[in-house]
Amino acid sequence: MALRWSDADQYQGILSFVYVSSNRNVRIESFWRSLREMCGNVWMNHFKDMSDFELLDTSDSVHLERIRYCFLPVISKDLNEVCNIWNTHRVRRNNRISCPAGKPEVLFSQPEVYGARDCKIPLDDNRELNDVEREYSQRPPELGVSQEFLKIARAAVGDLNLQYPPRNREEGTELFAAITMYIERLV
């Protein structure tokens, strides 16, 4: 909404978004279901299992840093795969709502291919975008963890000759366990 506040068209300001009940937004609900089926359930169950076996304590900030360090690369890879699949799948026509059918990636970059109109509005300059970014965002820490934890994790990886980044969930779990033992020896 911030980027559309001063535009002079029918979708400017408060009209740049709409509140609807979740059951009326079938496409986003379809996406959430697909996300859970493609990778979300696997990760939720994995972390629940780690908690159940007392390998993970989600109330411990160091455990959360370890989770981010050990699993973020693999989760990011999974999410990128979900994104690619979603953006290249075909959205079917729905006669109940006026929304174009086609592949999301093509609908965004070349809407005219599907007979849709391009709703993107070019920015005259990036000042407004930079102002919004400065106001509403912050840079995530490197690898999702604090500098203090990053030093310890890198020392563990080097001292124990561990694989980083992990290539899959199993390697992430092994890395998590090894770093856990390394930290326990330090304290």
C-alpha cells in the first residue's frame, strides 16, 4: 500500500489491497496446501521429532541459532524448489472470479501472452522504494545467526571437519548434533 499511496489510478492508496475471508481466496489456500505437501510438513515433523527426542529446545536461543545455521541452507533450497514449481504450474481459469489463467511466472513478466493486462507501474525513481525499505525492513544477520554464534559454529565446522553447508536434512541433523556436543564441551 505504501508504494501505491500517491498513484492516480483506481487502485491507489487504500484501494491497493482488499480484505477477504480465507475461504474466498482459493488460490492462496491452494498455495499453502502445496507448500505443506511439498516440504512444510516434512520440516515441521522433523523439528517436532527433534523436540520430542529432547534434541531441540525451542525456548533456548542457542538451540534456535543452531537450527537456523544447520538447516537454513537446506530449507532455502527446498523453498526455492517450491517457488519454481509454483511459478511454472498452470493456473486454471475460474469462471466465478475474473482472474487470468496461465503460469504465474509468465502472467507476471508477460501478461499479454494470456490476454491479461500488465498492472505493474514503473517507479519514476527509486527514492520512494528506498524510503519504504529503510522504514520497514532490516538486513537479516549472516546465515541467520548472531556474529558470536557464527564464530563458534565456524570453529566447530573447522575443528571437527564438518560439511557446511549441509546438502540435505540428514546432514543438517548431523551438523546440529556435532555443534551441540562441541558447544557442550566449551561450557
